[in-house]
Amino acid sequence: MKLADSHCHLNYKGVAEQQRDVLARARAGGVVAMLNISTRESEWDAVVATAEREHDVWATVGIHPHEADDHPHVDTGRLIAAAAHPRVVGIGESGLDYHYDHSDRAAQQASFRAHLAACRATGLPIVVHTRDAEADTAAILRDELEKGAFPGVLHCFTGSAELARIAIDLGFHISISGIVTFKNAQALQAVARELPQDRLLIETDAPFLAPVPHRGKQGEPAFVADTCRFLAQLRGEAPDALADATRANFHRLFAKTLA
């Protein structure tokens, strides 16, 4: 299999210290493309530097909703400027997280809209984090898309079938993580089984959410192969074919990876 890990954090503590070995294991396991995601401005330089150094790693710039309160200065203009770097292929992760409410909801919403405006201006895709905020996420996406089109992906999808339908109708992709392999993930499995193949991505969200049979360990991009095999069996597809399709989807969505 030749795989794309559409969402990982190669500069997070626990991974950064062994980044060379993590990348070697990923490549040995067939991972040929990795998207290194930023969640706060202080990470941007390191995340981009990894993408500059590694031919099969690309970067995003963005502010996680947990960090919105601490980043009121990161506006659309600042995101557009940072996204001009040739190895930055997406904006985010950004969105809404009402599960923990680490940042004020109004601040999260304002930050999310700033990111979406940057996507509209640059043509780059938005990487959306949404948890316990489906109605507001859908409403903001619809509202911002009425101002002009932009592509995107709902990452680490754990939402409802209705949110999946809305995302597909809006032209978005949906990325499935190792959560789909968990025994208690029957609802997600039902959604994942029905997703259109041409809108499907696979991710690890490393160092989090290691799939079965690695559950409880630190996640890393090599484990995207386990999620792909599980998802292929769930959908009645050949693992190699699903790997090829999701990799093609990754490069089509993050089109700057082909530059």
C-alpha cells in the first residue's frame, strides 16, 4: 500500500524527539505523504521547517479552537501571509470545540471565521476540528461559503450521519482516524461505511488515537496502514484500492502538494 496520513502532529512532544525514527517507520510502512498540522502560532516555524526538510511532509498554519483565547491577534491577514510559504498546503486546524470549552465560544467562532476567510482568499483547504458543536459548525461553514467557495475537510470525524451528509453536500472531505477501529465506535463505523470513496481521507492524528492493535500506545503515521486495512474491510474494499483512492483524494484536496 501507498498511503497518505492526512493529519498528524510531528512536532508534538513525544514525536519531535524521535521524529527521524517516526518518519523512517512511516516510510517503511508505505506512507508516502504526511500533513503536519499546527495548532498554535508558536508551532508554525517548527512545523514548516519539518516540511522544508522532508520531501514527503507538508504543513498547515492555524489556531486550534482550544487556543483561540490566546490568539486574538492571529487574523485573516496573518494567516494569508503565513500560508504563502510553498510547503504550507492548508489552513488549520481550526473550528469549534464545545466539549472542553477551553476558549470562549465567541472567540472560537471569530477565529474559525478568520481562518475560513483566509481559505477563501488563498484557495487553500480548511482543516476543521469540531466536537460537540455540529449545529454551529455547519451554520458557520454555510454562511462563509455563501461569501465565496473554499475546499476543506472535517478531520478526525466522529460526528453524526447528518453532519457527514452536510459536509459532503458542501463539497467537503471527511477524514477517518484510528477511532474507527475501536470496539465502541459502532456509530462512526456505520457512517464510515457509507461515505463516498472520492471524499474520504485517512489520518492518524498522531501522537493521539492509535488504532487497534496499537491502542494505548503513542500514535504515529505508520499506523495509518492499520486504519486503512480496518476501513477497507468495513467497506468491503481492497486495502490497496482504498489506500490509492484516499491518497489521490489527499493530493486533490491539498493540491499544493503537487506543485
